[in-house]
Amino acid sequence: MLRHMVLFNLKAEIGPEERDDLFGQMQRLSQIESVRTLAIGKLLDPSDATYRDHMTSEYGYALLIDFDDEAGLYAYQKEPYHVGIAHEIRKRVSTIKVMDFWVP
């Protein structure tokens, strides 16, 4: 399985309503045929100070998508809905990092 990770921070001017709308649009990416699982997460604010010291806080949100293989990832990249929502995401983020990992 291939895990596609998009780590990002929203621009300061993005309020809760606009954030929730954007995340709803992102959730609909799960309807793309090659997507196996999709999750959107907010960074944990650890209550354990020791754990907090070991954790990075560089990114506040993550979009995690699983694919069977690279072919599924590349098919997803070309889907018109993905192309459109990727443009909307980039307009609303201040920082973004994309990574892909093979996971058992």
C-alpha cells in the first residue's frame, strides 16, 4: 500500500466555516476510484509535556490517503476533481509538504 501524506497549515485568515467547507471538499476525494482510505487530521496538542518535547509542531493538519500502488496515486493525481481541489487547497494554505510512503 502507498500512503500519500499532505501536511499543511492554513492561512491565518481562514476561519472555521471556510476551513470546514474546504475539509468537506477534501473528504470527497475519497470518491475517486483509486483511493482506498482517506483521513483528515488535526495535530495533537499533547497533554504529556515529555511527549510534547519530542513532537514537531511544524504542521497543524494532515491529509492521509492510501492507494494500492503508484499507478493508483498517479491516476488520482490526474482526476479532474483532484486537480480542482488541489488548486483550492493551495490558495488557502501558508505551508504545505507532500510525501509518499510504502507501508505494509
